[in-house]
Amino acid sequence: MLAKGNALGVREFKGQALSWQVEGGVIELALHRDPCNELGSLSLGELERFASALDELEKEAHALIVYSELKSGFCAGADLRELYEQSHAMEKLQAAQGVRDFLERIHRVLNRIDAAPLTTIAAVHGVTFGGGFELALVCDLMIADKMARFCFPELRLGLIPGFGGIPRLKRDLGNAVVRDLLLTGRSFNATKAQQIGLASQVVGEGEALRAARATAAQMGKFDRETAVAAKRFIKPIPAEELRKEIDIFCDLFSRPAVQAGLKKFVESTDAQPYLP
Amino acid sequence: METAEKTLDEILTLAAAHFKVPRASLSPDEDFFKALGIDSLQTLDLLTKLENHFRVELPDYELQGVTDFRTLAAKIQARL
């Protein structure tokens, strides 16, 4: 299903959850769904629309920047409220199938962006949690505002990251670091992200998009065919592990503990509800 | 090495500046969630500010249940 949006054509789109435009060979994909770009069915519909438009956009662009227009952060991850309400209202089998369908769809979109023949940059600030972190990991480079904060809090719900987080983290980092981030569920800052090799640049508050634009302009100086060949060589899609991740996520999701965890999170008034 | 009192003073000054409340209105033993009027996202901002300022890592789980500035200062002091 495509979300309602003010479609202006392939080169430019203004939706309810995101917008994009292309200028000077750079596609800018802006997230702007309150409160913090939670990824639910609305965002997914518009992301699918973006993935479809990429075939045309790629003809005139060499780079893609993904960023958030919201002060709260880049993206707080999956829309857990929607997930809870929808799965709560369904039969168990129907809910499990609904989750699998959602994951299949978002994996198709993220794999498409991951493999795009463009140099892709996530310009992140503030909350970059769960599915938001996974969206940033799809990109070739991450440029982080010094107030950016990252976290994989899924274990608190009895789940693992479901939008490709583990395979993509493993692609980029050592296994010990991946275990630390996943198994503690702790959040960490941009300095740490740079130390472990996730963020390529850390910049001052409010400077991530400017730095991403400067980086994208630099990339425009290189031969496009060479840049695409280099990316294909060094950034393979971990397809087998991504499939496995969906299966593990769906197995875990069918357990009653997950519904209880979602309920607790949705109803929480705790100042740190992302913690177990 | 910073003293515990200096750490506490810097936390109060930093929190007051970031959340735009008068420094004099904050006291070491009060509940910082109430004193600063902050929500969960703003709590993360405070955590990041403190980590950047003191150049330490503060795992969230070590701060669970911490609500006053003085205890927060002790947690940071232990990592300096």
C-alpha cells in the first residue's frame, strides 16, 4: 500500500513520513514523522515508494543522504505502538504472518538502498535506536552529530533486531563489539561509534547534514563507474544471514513474552523505557 | 583528577545550561527528572552531554534508578 503523499513526480516527493529531492547529483531523503520517525506501515509505504523511484533517481545522482528533520533524533526504530496494537488485535498465527510480511517488505527496501549504485551517507543526530540504527547501517558512510546516540534495545522485548541489524553490524565490526552492543542493549554515543569504526566522522551539534553534503560533493568528483565497482567489491549484501535473521525474529515473536514486553513498553512512563 | 564536589558542580552547571534552567534553582539531592522537567529522550541528551563533557562512558544500566545529581556525580566520579 502506498501512503498518501503529495507526489511531485520521481525527482521530488513530499510524504507524511518522509520526503526526497535530488539536486546537484545528490538525493536527499528526509525523515519527518513525529515523534521520532518511528518506522511503521506509513513509513514503510513511503520507503517502498522511494525504493521504486531509485531506478530513475540513480540516472542523475551519484550520492544519497538520509537524514532527519526532527530535533528529537534520526529515528527511534520500529513503531512498537503500532506493532503492539496490530498484533494484539489479531489471532496469533495472523499476527506472526503480518510481522513476517512487514519484515520481508522492509528488507527488500533496505537491501535495495544498501546495494544502490550510489554512495550513501546517513547523517545522524540524537536518537538512532533499533530500526533507526539499522537504517543508518544500510548506508556506506555514517556521519554523526556529537549528540547522536545509538542502541540496539531489542532484547528488552525478547527479540533481536529485525531490519538487518546483526548481519550488517557483523559486516562492519568485530564480533566482540557486536556482542557487547546486542547483549547489553546499552546505548552509546557518537565518539564511541567512531572509535569502534561505525561513524566515519563526528561533527558538532547541528552539523551532520552540512558535513554529509560536503562529503557527497567530494564524491561527485570521482568517476561514477569506478565508485560503483569499488562499492560492489567491498560491501556485499549478507543475504543468507539476512534471511536467517527474519526466521529467528519470527520464531521469537511468536512467544507470549514478546507481547508482554511490548505491552510493558507501550504503557511505560519510565524515563528510560528502552531499558529492560 | 577531579574531586567529587567539582564533578557535582560541573554536572549542575551543565544541566542548567543545556535545559535552560537557573543554576541556582538546582540542588545536589533533588530529583533531576523533576528539577529539569525532562522526558526519556531528553534524559538521553543529558547522558550524552555528560559523557562528552567528562569523556567517560556511562552504561545506561548503571544509571537505572539514579534520580539525584549527587548519586549521578558519584557514578561519573567512579569512571574518571
